[in-house]
Amino acid sequence: MSEHPNTAEGHEHDDHGGMNKAKIWKVAGILSLITGIEFIIALWAIPGGHIPQHIGNYIYIALTLVKAFYIVAYFMHLKFEKLGLQLALTVTFIFIIYFLVLMLIEGGFIFHHSPNF
């Protein structure tokens, strides 16, 4: 039988995209903190009248986007990719969101100003 040396070049356990246990726990703690703040807003601040519904919704959306950034950047390892890939994905995502917002605005305009509805 031929012997195949067990070489794992480029697959070291210490180099998973710059992540280690401490960083994973730090990001998990940040995500937990943001989730806790979202729960406080949704279950205490808005129903208790401490902040208006529309302000609470904007804060909630902003916190959710921050959580999405941390998940994509650290757990999906986008933060450790090359800048070209980061920019390509980010710009594409921004355009998709932009076009969705435009379609929602236009759809609302047509709905409210069309005699057929």
C-alpha cells in the first residue's frame, strides 16, 4: 500500500478566519445584549408608553441590522474575506434593499391614487 502523509496545509485549527473562542463569546455576548435591548423595547418600552411605536420600530430595525452585520461578519466569516468580495456583497445588498424600498413606496402610491382600488 502506498503511504499518504497526513498533511493539512491551510487547515490549522487555530486559524478559522481569525476567530477564536474568546472572540466567539464576545460576539455572542454582543448579540445577546442587542437581543435583550430589543425585548425591552418590544415588551416594556412601547407597551408602557415610554417611547412611541414608530420610534421604537426604527430603533428595533436598526438593532436588528446591527445583529445581522455581526452574524454575517463573524459567523459567516465575511469580515475575514478579501475587500473585493466584501464590497461586491455589500453593494449588492444595498441595491436590493434600495429597490425593495422603492417598490414598496411606488406600490403604496399606486394603491392610494388609483381609482381601481
